[in-house]
Amino acid sequence: MSSPLTFAYYPGCSGQGTSIEYDQSTRAVCHDLGIELVDIPDWSCCGSTPAHTVDHHLSAALSARNIIQAETLDVQGIITPCPSCLTNLKTASHRMRDPEFKKEVDTLAGGSCRNDLPVMSVMQVLFEKLGVDSIKGMVKKPLEGLTLAPYYGCIMNRPPEVMDFDDCENPIAMDRIMEAIGATVAPFPLKVECCGASFGVARNDIVTRLSGKLLDAAEDCGAIAMVTACPLCQMNLDMRQDQINRANNSKHDMPIFYYTQLIGMALGHSDASLMMDKLCVDPGKAFRTMRETQQAQA
């Protein structure tokens, strides 16, 4: 029998490429905190953002196939770090409560889905199953002096009847986790506003406007960095920050971290192992400010 904190792990396609630092830091943090991740065998794309716009049954079948694969494992649930993957997996599971919908999805997926494994984000497991006190007790290098704007994005907690985690308008899980590792959480008012999502190529003007608004607000509330849990949000705010500055005549130079990277730092992992060098905006500025604050307090 597996331990109480053993989960089927769905890394998602971006975790193998554009957000590999998120996947690697997630695995490192879970290992340190006693959460066993068992990769779903032969996992495949969940459909990402476009599949549901074509056909709801086909979209659900893409996720159902991965759920069926996870059901072959001795685990307590399915977890993923990516909010987009989470939305697809949870939406498929939610819709398969309808027997007629499930019947068609099973046919498309080529197997019968029990649909009895809970689907959660890695953040939900850290916050609800492990708890912030347990995380705090493992901290080796508190991130005191690092003032952060926690950005959840628009889909991690919504719609609430499907996602069933935290508050859909004012989530606090990431705030509390960041406080547990010693960071200061700024009063960021736009934590669930959209960054522009997948319009980066088709409508770059939308992304630069919406993401620029987020960076403006983070700077206004005194943050020296932003922290997020979404690969797409991180890409828009980090990789496109130069585009945002050109479009809005701004001068932002704000690092955009994955929350698991910062937990990993607090647990004693090196910058290299957490792939900090993959961030487009150099995180060195934030860390220098953090160390200067620590020295001043000392």
C-alpha cells in the first residue's frame, strides 16, 4: 500500500519544454517534503487550451485517457502543477458524472474510466494535505526580505464548482506558503486577473496591455518580484516583459518566479538545480535586494 502522500503525477506538455524549470522544481520540492510522485505511464496531451473549443466530448476523452492510465497505479489522487492541465482534467472528471457523457467519452478514450480519483493541483496538496506548518518546519534558508506579489491567474480557482480549491476571487494558498518560507507578501489586488493567456501571438496587443497592468500593480504595491503557478502566465510576464515595456513605454525589470522555485530555495536547493538561469528577467536583482534587507535587519 502506498503512503498517504503518494499521487499520480501529470507533468503536462509544457513541463517537458518551455516550463521545464517548473517541473524540475516541483519534483525537488515534493521529494523534500515527503510527497511521492508517480508519473502517469504513457501520459499524453490533455488538450491544453484549444481542444474544448472544438468538441467537449473529444476534449474530455483526451483527459480521460490520462485518468484511466492513472487508475492503474496505487495512488491517492492525480496532481499536476499546471492550471491549464488541471482545468482540463477536473472538467473532464466533473462532466463524466453524467452517465451519458461518460459513456461517449469512454468510447472515445478506448477504456472505462472509474472516475474515482480526486484531481488536485500540486499547490492544493501542499496547502491542504501537507500544510504550511510542515513546510515552515523544513525551511533551511528563509527568504526574508523578498517582497512578492502572488499571482494565481484566472483559472486555478475558477469556476469554483469545478476547481473546488481556495477562494475564487481572493485565493490565499500561495500567499500563506510564501509567508511560511519567510517571504513578505505584498497586498496585490489583481491576483486572479487575466494576463492575456494564449493571445501572445494572435493578439499581442491584448497580452501587453493586460500583463502590463499586472506588472504596474505589482510594482505599485511594493513587490520586487512576482510569483506564479501557471506556465502561460509566467511566460507572458517574464518572456514578454520587453514587449510589454515597448508597448506601454514602461521600464519593468521584475523577475517572475514559479512558487516551487522559491520553496526550493528556502529548502536549500541551489539556483542551478532550480534552473533559475532559465528565467528571462534576471532574478539576481531580487536576490540582491533580499540579501541587503537581511543584512540590514541583522
